[in-house]
Amino acid sequence: SRPVSGIQILDNKVIAARGTHLEVSTGSGWTSLSSTKTDGGKYVFDKYEWDGTEKIVGANGLDRAFTYDGSSFTTLSSTQLPSSPSTVIEHKGRLFFGEESDGNIAYTAPYVENDGSPANGAGQIRVNDIFVGMRSFRENLIIFCKNSIWRLEGSSPGDYVLKPITRRIGCVAPHSIQEIAGELLFLGPDGLRTIAATDKIGDVALDNVSKPVQSLFKNVTTANINSVVVKNKTQYRIFLSKGQDEADTRGVIAALR
């Protein structure tokens, strides 16, 4: 009775969200993981493996984040962690949390998902902009904001360094951020852009890749944007909405060659 608001694959299981429900299936029927999620959130998932068991971590911007390892579902209820993160990403043995319309990035103690205590190595990093989304990319955590993009270098609070990639452009749609063939694609105010590694160690480049289809991105409802990567085709697909009927809705397919 409600639109699907998130989907992820873990081993031979499909995890899907709709309305207040988060459920799992191996192909025959559905088993509830939670039926008390807040309706209306769009989910962001990430995969990681710390102890030999692959897990997913998820957030929807309205409830506490959670982890699932194929058998155990855990709500990240530590009082020091954000109560309604819109994005949660694993990076170098920690989970990083970001909330839309905020500039604080919280992170857990090393290799402990549900520990936000500073005494155990957890903490916060402040960016001077409105948070949109983030991705772990190569050795850095890339933080996308409304009007800027940052990279977090280092492996622990003792050597974390936050550096700007650009203060002139940001990301307008968190669900447009995807990694494909060693590059990060995202939707900026002037169209699709990439963050790509350069030959210079630790440096990156920003490029606009959507000039041939620039008109499609005008007057787009960014809150409704979704994207997906088709790895075996090296394709990035972004789905757009301008408030029109479903039959008239368009998207863009970009193939790296």
C-alpha cells in the first residue's frame, strides 16, 4: 500500500523497506525485521565486514540507524549517536553518521557499531555547511554538502584532517551519489558531475559530464531523485521527476568508456 523506500542485497537475501516495515526475503515470502519504522524516509545502505561476517548498515533520516548481518537486526541506540541520521557509511573501521540540514558528522568507536562514547574513541567532526551525503572513496571519506565538498583524510581522530575539495559547488540530491569505475558521480546544481582520482597522489578532479543532456536537469524535484549502478555494464542510471505523470517521467543512463 506504500511505495518501496529502500532495497539492499546481502548474500542471498533481499532487504526491502515500505511504509513502516523493513523486511527480508530469500525468494519465498517475507520476514519482518521491524514494523515500527517511521513512514516517509528514504533509505541509505552500506556494506562492510569487520569480523568475517558481512553486514549492512542503514538509515532513513527519521529513525535510528541499524545493522543486519543476515540473522541479527540491531538498532544503534547509543545515546551519543544521532537519533535520525539520513546517511550512515562505514569508513576505516568506524561508522560515520550525517543528518540532513546539519553540519555535524558523528563517528563510532573503532570496530564497535553501537558505541558513540568519546572515551572509547568516538566523536564528531564539524563542516561549515549543510550536510547532504557522503561516501568512502579510496582512502578518504568524501562529504557532500549543499554548497561545498570535503574530504576527510586520516585513519583515527588523532590524525583526521578535513580538507575542502571545493567551496564553490555542492550536491543537490543525496540519492544521486554513486561510485562507478573508480569515480564518484553526483548531481550538482549545474548537472551530473564526477569526483575522480588524478595522477597526483591524494588529489581529485571535478568534471561536468552531463552537458549533452543538461536540459533534463532543469526544474527537477531533487527530493525524488534515485540512482543505481549496473556494474556489469559500467552504467550509472539516474531517475528524475519534474512532477509529471509516471508515464512522462524520464531518466538518464551514463556509460563510462
